Amino acid sequence: MRDPQPKTSVEQRRAFLKAAATAGAGAMLPGPLAATSHGYRVGNARAKRVIHLCMAGGMSHLESFDHKPELRRMHGQPMPESFTKGQPIAQLQGKRLTCLAPQFGFARHGDSGQEISDAFPFMARIADDICIVRSMQTEQINHDPAHTFFNTGTSISGRPSMGSWLLHAIGSECSDLPGYVVLTSVGRGGQSQPIAARQWHSGFLPSNLQGVQLQSIGPAVHYVSPPPGVGMTDQRALLDAIAELNRGFAGSVDDPEIAARVQQYELAYRMQTSVPELTDFTDESERTLEMYGTRGGDGSYASNCLMARRLAERGVRFIQLYHRGWDHHSGIQRGFSIAAKEVDRATTALVLDLEQRGLLDDTLIVFGGEFGRTPMAQGNGRDHHIRAFSTWLCGGGIRGGITHGATDELGYYAVEDVVHVHDLHATMLHLFGIDHEKLTHRYRGRDFRLTDVAGHVVRALLA
């Protein structure tokens, strides 16, 4: 019998998808990377995981890793207009621009003679392990879009974060914890700008690739424990029933999020065992706890650094620590001193701890903020700055004990071996054996990538 009414194009498409899905329902429920081509692999990976230590708020390069004696000499004098004319300025528009001297001394450390601020006496001990990049540049001058740009390679919200891109490319080595974990802490030394969960979102990639925030105080994950009276056997039966329903649903609709949903249910089930063990610090030695300066679970940056090492040991691919408190529009000497003290010891402990456990060689550590600060004074602080800032990297195939790039005599412009955020992303992916130009995802008719249409590998940073 012929259909009384011819099918519309929409109905035909639905029928085709349903038939295709029914014929091969297994193909509708791939692992998170089953559809990913390996054409982007370019060589052997040097790194297996990333720990990104984000000093949220815009850590001043002039008080940390970029020594400027000439700026000290010009303290209180007018900032030469040749530097600032026509340049983007966040909050100093129309103000009298005067030079503000660096608020700390600098000294050379290690066999490499790296110049590091006196505000970081512990980090001075790892001078030969780190590569200081003094010539970073970004494109966004306010906090939220600058974080978005640093995380996703664009200021447009809704794009995948770098951690999601990495998971999309090579997956996770851990089956009972998320492949991408985020920890946050709040300092006392400056304004604490808000951090939004979209900074670690997966965008148009599958939702199981987004970052999962663990709480720094109390239960690490809300609602992961079973409710009273519900045993693991009951939960297993419930999950199996839900998975069966989802598989049936996948047979009638074309939605890759169904597979992601099933995987997240399964992961949550396994985390009921893995998370309590992860957050139990009683197996840490007194020497380790003393080295970090925490007993764990207290919400501090130090505790999060210790947690980062534990996550790295368990195969988590991308670990991101945000420490808020670096926005020093005023009182920079006091505020920076407080913020530096909050992170200095634990950051150094993390590097040394990973090294002694044999994990540093394949763990890439990135330390820095979303932008820098102006050489010009904003009262007794500094404004936002995008033309130059400092970041350091170590481990994971990075050449330690070097300083890369340089700024001008006042620290305003990156003038030598400039490293754009896109270049940093390209270099990070390269250390995982990934060609950043080939790691793409087609969305709405266009091939997207983390580095957009830019970026190059900074080979001088590589060991």
C-alpha cells in the first residue's frame, strides 16, 4: 500500500536516521574518542598530563619574573607617550601616567642565573627547572574575556577549553576519576574576581569532556555518595536500566550526548569509591605535608597543589588550579607580597614532589595569569596590561633553566621572541605529539581548532 501522503524532507531525514541507527545501534554509543581521527599526531609525546596553575587576576610581571632597573630609575616620572599613545588601557584612560618602580628586589638564582623576584624565595630554588617566558601577549584586557581567551583561544564564550581539546584528542588514563579536574582557592591579598564554570566547559565537544570542579573543603563532589538506604547493588541495577533506556533512545535519534550521558553516569558510580580515597590525606608522610605547608582539605592553594599531585598520580589528564587574589589596582606591594606567600611554597613543593616521584618528566606545568600589569601607576597599584606578561613552564619536555623573550626597558611591550597565547597552546599540544593545525572539530559548517587560525610551536622552549 502506498502512503496516502508523501513524506516531507524532514520526515524522510528522521526515517533515514532511525533506520541507520537501528541497523548499527552500537555505532551510536562510541567512547568519547571513537570518532576522533589520529591524523593530528605528529610525533612522540613528551607530556602525559598538564597542571595549569592559574594566578587569576593578572599577576604583575614587574614584581615577579621581569626585572626592570630602568623602570625603578624612572619612578614617579611621566611615562613616555611613545609607549602608550593609541594603546588599549583598561582603567587609566585620561589619567596622568607616571612610572611605578618594581616593588621588590630581584636576584639571580641557580646555575642558570634566572632572575626571580625576592617575593618568591621558594621558587628561586627551582630556577634551573623552570623556563621563564617574559614575552607573553594576549588580546583581552578585562578579566573574564581574558580568562576565556587563555582557556579557549577566543574571547567568544561557548568554545571548548584547552583541557577539553586535549581530552578530545587523546582521552584520559583514568577510569574512575574525570579526565579534567578543576580546583579553586581564594587569596587574601587582592580583589578576587569571579571565575565562571564556562572557563572549563567543553563547548561544542561532547559534554563528558568538560572540566569537573572538585570542592576544596568538605565533600570533593556533591551528591556523589549514595542516599541513605540505597546500596551499591541497587544503584548498579538502576544504572543498567537507565543505560538500556538510553541505548533504546539512541536507536531513534541522532544525539551523541546520549553516549556522553551514559558515560557520566558510569563515571559517577565509580567515583563513589575513588573520590573518598583521593581526598584521604592520611597516607601522606609528615615530610610531604610539611613541604607543602598543609594537612590537606583546608581549601587553600597549598592543599590544592597537594591534591594536584594526587590527581596526577591517578592518571588525570588536565588539572587546573585557580588561585584568585592577584588583581592589584592599589596596594600592590602589600597585596602581591601576600599572594606570593600563599603560592610560593606549595608551587615549589609540587614541582619537587613530582620530580622525586618520577612524574615531572611527563607532567607539563604552566604557571601564570591571564595578563600582566602596567608599568604606569594606578595610585600605588597597576592597571591591566596585554602587551607583555610573564609565564613559566617546566617538566613535560620543557627546557629548564632558560629565560625566553624580553620586554622593552620599562616592561611595556614584548619586543623579543614574542609568545602569543595561540603559540603557547600550539606548543602545549606539540608536547603531547599533536599538530595544533590538524586537531580540528567540524561545527556548523566550519572546522574549529584551539589555536583558531594562528599559533606556532615555540621550539626554543623544548628540551
